[in-house]
Amino acid sequence: MNIIEYKLPSVPHLVLYGIESGIAATWGYLCCDLNTKKAVVIDVPQDSTQFFLSKSAELGVRIDAIWLTHSHWDHTADAASLEEATAAPIFIHKADEYRLAEPNKHTIWQLPFIIDGVTAAGFFEHGAIVECGDWKFEILHTPGHTEGSVCFVCHDYILAIVGDTLFSGSVGRTDLPGGDTETLLASIGRELLTLPDSTLIFAGHGECTTIGEERFSNPYLVGISV
């Protein structure tokens, strides 16, 4: 289990924590505004609930919402337990809603545990702005890994939380149900490679990276038009 802490020097009341958790080594993120005492969780991997509850209690913030980048089980495994503990509503893109109620029916192999289903309280739309205190994120619909994958882009502080759309040196899988390689690469080119090279990328798996690093060194992005 790995944990990261990211603080913005110019705005010390805004902090981001990440936890890499579960058998698929999936990252979930806690975005906090220490002034307003508000927080949101973006993706809730297996065995991450206790971290999010402990960290939010330590910081004195309230988890007001759960935002999902997509509905693959490794990103939603603890959504039910975190929702139960916090009463935080769950939001996702409509195209990915269908996996939430019965997640165990949408895995490509039988898991050695049961994931409880959840119900979305609302749905993300491309271009919408979602807020958590002074955190403001633009929703970018980036289908290809799944039909309803989204990225959360904070233009003010030049960072993005991208789920399984883009990784350091790689891109999301497209051989799973709902995946399509051409669609994914088009999404990355249209929505992510148009961001500044300095944009810090927090992905669903692996290390942090930047748009510039991926533009110039990611072998999957060679020849993508912007």
C-alpha cells in the first residue's frame, strides 16, 4: 500500500492525498480544502475506505461526495462501504452507470470476494465544472477504456486525475468490454494532449507523470493528432 501527499505551495489549504490499494494496485484520491473543511474522494479501490476515513478525520474535513472516473470494479470496490460510512453521494458518467448495481457480473474473471453494488446520485457531463471548496475541476469525457470514462482537470493548478485513460508510458486497456483503441487514442489526443505540457497527471495505476512527458515519450501516442 503506497500513499502520496501533494501540496500546492501557492494555496496551502488545498491538498491531495493518494492511496494505491487492492489486488489491482489501484489509486484513489482524496482532494481536500482545509479552509472550508470539504473533501471529495475520486475512485475508491479495494481496502481504501479506512484510509479515507482516517485521513479525513485527521485533517478535520468532511467527505461530501464520491466521484468515479469509471466503473471497473477495481475503482469502485470500496464505494459502498465509503458511502455507508459518510453518506456521501456517488457520481459517475451515465454511460458507465450500468456496472454499479451488480459489479460482480461485469468482471472478466471471478473475484475471490464480493463487491457490494451502489447507486449513482447524479451524472457527469462533458465540460461541466465540479467543485470541492476552492478545488475546481472540469469534467472531460474520455471514452475508450470504458464508454463513460472521465478525467478531472484542475486548470487553476495545472493537474488532472485521469483514471485509466492515460498512464506513465502507457494507456488504458481496450481489450475489456466497453473498450475501443481508436476511441481511446482519439480521446487522449482531443482532450488530454491539448493540455499544457506541465500538467501533472495522477493516474489510476502507476506513477505520476506530466502531459509533456507522455507527449514526447509514450510509445502509444506516436502519431496522434491534436
